[in-house]
Amino acid sequence: MNASHWLPSMAHALMLPPFSLFLLMATGLLIARWQPRFGRWITAGAVIALFFLCTEIGANFLVLPLEKLTTPLVSTQTKAQAIVVLAAGRLEHAEEYGRADIPDYITLARLRYAARLQHQTNLPILVSGGNVTAYSSGKADAMAIALREDFRTPVKWIEGISNTTAENALFSAKILRQDGVQRILLVTDAMHMPRAKMMFEQAGLVVVAAPTMFFGRSKFDRLSLPSLLPSAEGLRRSYYATYEWLGLVWYLNSM
């Protein structure tokens, strides 16, 4: 892995939970050698924050405001000319698929919704996702195979060289403009949609949001014991939401 790949990964790890909170705990313990009370407050605050972000209530605290920036697609009568579905992750060399790369479960959820929309509208699909390595092709190739073979859904365009959402938008727009496409249905997770929609619009496309996977809208109106207990899923959602909030802040400041 070259520096262009591992430096962003390191930056994400340092800024996002749980590592950022572990780092804060260690900082508090170090400061406690000279300022015991202040150091203990820092460490305790980091522990409490980690516990909170591991709960469903804590995750929803970050997820719900982000997801309220978009809304589910109500009607497929949008005058869109194409469907664009964005990659998330992949599983490399999956044994049960002959050691081929396959979309991860987040990408599969997006592909399922894109297939549903394609069957309803008969619009052509573009899949977008690169992150090519010495051992793996772009994510979009695996997405196209899954759509064609598993969802019986045709794919017209494959954008397989992008590494970021901004590049998803730029490279997809370039491909679509060659076929006269200006208005698209954009498929991605609800949390990712606000940032993705802004970037695709900046690339010159008219975007109709078609978000899927509204994680934060279930059971939030019912306070229950399970929602107050820490879980790996709570932390995962908090991590994802924090990533998107930081991405939004960075994007808006760079405009």
C-alpha cells in the first residue's frame, strides 16, 4: 500500500472512534502524572463518550440529524435518465466465489435497492467504485457482476478508477455526459447521501436522491434497556456517522 492510501487511512483512524477515544484516554493518564484531577477528568470523559457512542441512543444522536438531511424516494417518476450506485467496501478473494472479489454487505444493500429501481424504471445503471490494488480490480467490477448474476439486472457503465466520493462524482459525470445524461437517480446509504449529492451536483449533474438503509429511524422513539447497552453495532453506526460528519465539514469548508 502506497502513501496515498495509508496516509488517509491513518488520519481516519486517529480522528474517528474508537481509536481517537483510546488516544484521549492515554493522554488523560499521561497528564494525570502532573495534573491528577485534570487527567482523571479527561480519561473519564473519554470512557463515558466511548460507552455512549456504543449504545443505540448514542449512535442515533449522530445518525438521526445526518439522515434527516435526506428523505426516501417517494416516486420513481423523476424524469431521471440513469441510476448511479456508489460502492462502499468489498471482500477480497472470497473463497465461496472462486476467490473473486465481492461487494461487502453495505454495498449489497445499495445494489439491491438500485436493482429494485432499475426493475421499476428500466433506466440504465452506472456502478462507481475503484480503489484498485495490486491484487484486486476496482470495486465497480464486483458490483457489476453481482447486479448481473445475482440480481438479474443489467449494467451499462462501469466507473472503476475512483478512490473517493469526489472522484465517484467527477468520473461518473464524465462518463454520463458522453451519452447525454444529465439527470440521475443517486443510490447510496442515507448517511452518505448528503455529502454524495452535493459532490455529484458540483460535478454538474442534476441529482434525485434515492437513499437506502436509514439506520437511525428504528426504535428511537422507544427508550428501552437494549438501546442503553453498548454493542458493536452501536459503535459501527457511530463510526460511520462521525466519518460522514467530518466529511461534510471538510467539504463545506473547501467550497
